[in-house]
Amino acid sequence: MKILTNIFNGILGHLRNFGLLAPLSFDQQVWGAKSVIDLVQHGSQFLLAEGVYQGDCYTCWLGARDKVSTAIVIDNVGHATGPFPDDSRVKDCQPWQYPPKVSCAQAVGVLIKSGVTETWIKCTLQQITGQKNPAYTFMFAEHAPVMVDAVTGKII
């Protein structure tokens, strides 16, 4: 089995090197997590989605039946790890319904239109206590963090 996994990973690496297989976007990773959430506990609500640009996405939700914070990690090729108990990243998060009206890609478009053209290094999608809507918080290497409302598409 390990040999097959190594062969598969090697083939994926070569496909990526030749530009034939692009890494999953943050939106695609979160959508994949939502699919797993629906299989585990349909009707659960999101608490947090946090990803590194072209890296892993940690997603957490509040169980519809058990009311327990549960997480899953989706890597940039779609491999899921979990579900497992949340590691307490959701301290101030409120549950909200997926999907947001504004995707991460659309939020990036808002940033570009406002003059922020630097590629983000980390993105967090959550509804913080006291905040009306879920929002994307983008972290950058050089630019100050920027938040975009995931319902209105406006910079906060």
C-alpha cells in the first residue's frame, strides 16, 4: 500500500510540475470540508476555515446533533484528515451557515480593486463574536491585515 501511495504522490508531483494539476483554492478546500461535514453531521454550522495560500486548510464546525466543535484538514490536493476534536482555534467564533455570499476569490477581487495586490499568505473565514457577518481576514507578508465581509463584500 505504501508503494502505491508513493507512486500516486510521485505522479501528482510530476503533473503539478508540468502545470497539469493546479493546487486547490481556499474556496475549493472549504467546499470539500463542507462535503465531509454533511456526511458526518448534516446541518452542522461552520465556525472557522483557516488556510495558508496553496497549503492546508483547517476547517471547524459545530455539530448539529452533538454540539461539539469538530475539525478537518483538507490539503491542497483534496486529501482530508479527520474529523477530530477542534484544537481550540474557535475561541471567539460564532456558528454560521455555509456558503457565504462572497467567495474568497471574490473577496480577493475586492482587495485588488482597493489597491491591495500582494498575495495573501493566510486567510481566515469566521464570524467573530460581536460581528454581524462572517468575514475573511487576509494576512500578508508586508501589507497590514485586511478584513472583507463575506456577505456584503465590503472591506471592514
